[in-house]
Amino acid sequence: MARKSSKRSSSKARIHIKKKNRGKLRATTKTKKGKNIPVSKLEKLKKSKNPKTRKRATFALNARKWKKGGS
């Protein structure tokens, strides 16, 4: 019996951030919309006591390394 392929392929997998959580890291850093959050601020936030802030900062640092732009 043949197996169905997964709907998501590794090359087209997208990260979904819930609408209610979008912009929360930017609000924490008090960075204006449209500006990049400085790496120095993200590095400081990675050491935060708040686990959610740490997770968001780590995600943001990792996302900087991803290939940007559509094909």
C-alpha cells in the first residue's frame, strides 16, 4: 500500500505566529515598527527571567539566519 506524501515539504514549511503574539517582542524592546531589533538587545533578552521573552528572543536570533525572499 502506497503512503501518501505529507502536505508540508521541508522546503516549503512555514512558521505560523499567532496574530495575538505578533509584535510582542518588538513591544518588549520598544523598537519602532519597520526597524530591525538590534542584536545586542536580543542577546540581553535571551538571558531574561521571563521564559516567554527568552523563547521569543531565541526565535528572532535564529530567524535572522534564514534565507529571506520569495522565489
